[in-house]
Amino acid sequence: MKRLPVLFLVLFSAAAAAQPSAPDTLEAADGWLRDLTLQFAGSQAQYSNWQEGGIDAVAFSARSEGIFYRVSGGLRQAHEVRLALGLLKQDTLGFRKSDDIARYAYGLEVETGGPFRPSLSLAARTQFIAGYDYSPEAGEYPDLPRETEGRVKVADAFAPLVLSQSAGVVYDPGAGFTARVGLGLKETYVGIERLRAIYGNSPDEAFRVQAGLDSELRYRREIVENVTLSSRLMAFQAFNQLGNQAPDILFENRLTMNVNSFLNVTLDAAALYDRDVTEDVQLRQSLAVGLAFSLL
């Protein structure tokens, strides 16, 4: 990550949250195009005198995703919301979260009649409930208290909260692909003082503001019938870290398979690199099979 070429930093550094893009054929006469879904998934296992062994377990999750598009007065608007919360319990352990996502993104583009459009984007990324490291290494988090069974709280509701704003140009050739590049701001808010150092903030710094290069690559396509791939690559290169630190990079992929009108399967995978938090690449993966309902 430290040896990324300058061309990559300039062309592919993208914000920590993405700008949604409208469908290829969207027109003013269409009004608002809305897509809001709700998904529930769960699993349960219980054993009693089962000779082959096993542990009791219960897990459930809820997800909601919404996308709202409109063209009016020569402007394209897009709102995107993504919420997810999952909990699991195994054997004698208490409930632990398995998924926790709260995202919002707003995009505004000026119609030009061509594939290049001036754009403005705003975004927020956070979580709903507290998060814990259940097996911290010796000496890790020296300033944070150990709780039950040695766990350490490393996050809480809206701590951290990552905000971004950017202005630039969107390239939209159609066929499900868009690219964006521009200048942006990124704010990392951590309201709980003892958690600030984990996310690169100083102890007295609730808000950490960075300015830098900002862009995004996004691809969304139905690869076969009822199977849709959504992929986006995002990063943020702060000006004060240019040349001595790799950009923050977030690479998200989602595969959605619609079995029928109510049953679907969603596979999520994400990789995050943020040197202010850790030198390691953070990975997240989840698989959900459940009931999905279209609300709008």
C-alpha cells in the first residue's frame, strides 16, 4: 500500500462514502424513481444429549436499502440509504453484533447532454450500537478499560461518524459504470474521548478535518437473470499525507440473488485500509438468506 503510484492516487483516490448515480434512461417526466426494500434473516440451533456434539446458537439480522432518483430543472439528484443490524448468540455467551451499518449518500449532478457532468456529493457513515474487541492482544488499547471477559469497547453509536463532501466531475458512459474525481473534505467525529485515539483523533479533537483528492469507481449490473453485482472502489488522499502515506481505500462488493418475489440471498464483502486506524487491511464479509419485501 505504501508504494501506490501517483497516477493511482490522482485518478482512483475516492471518498470514504460513495455518490449514488441515476439510471441511464432517467428523464424529468419520470419523476422520482424509488426502490426501498426490507430484508429479514435468521437461524437457530439447539442441542440436548446430542452425542455428535454441537452448541446452541441463534442469529438474526435486518437490512433496509433505499435508492431515490430524480431529474428536474437540469439537475440529477440521487439519495441512497443503507441500514443493517445483526446479532448472534452462541452457547453461554451473550449477544454479539454480527452486522452494523448506517450509510447515507447524496449526489447532485448538472445535466450537460454528455457523459461528463459537474457533481456535488455528501455522505455519512457510522453504526448503531457499541462494538467490542473480544480478544485484544496484550498491550493493545492501553488506555481503554477491560470489561466483562476482557473485552474492550472500540466503537459506539455514532463513534466514529465519518462525513464527506466533494465537488468534481462524474463520467457516466452508461452500462452500469460511473467514475467520479474531484476535491473533497473528510471529517471523522468521535464524541467519546477515550475512543478518539483508535480512529486517529487527538484526545481533545472530537472532529478531525482533512482536505484532499477524492473520486469513486462504481459498477452495477445484472450479470445473469435475477443475479445483480454491485461494486465500488473508494479512497481519500489527504493533502497533508500526500507522498508519505497511502490513501484511505474502501472496496465494497455485493452479490444479490433473487430466488423469488420474497426470498433472496445477499453476499457482502468489503476491504478497508485507513492508516490512521491500523496498518492492516480490515476485512468484512456477510452472507444473508432471508425474506425481502419491497416497501416502495
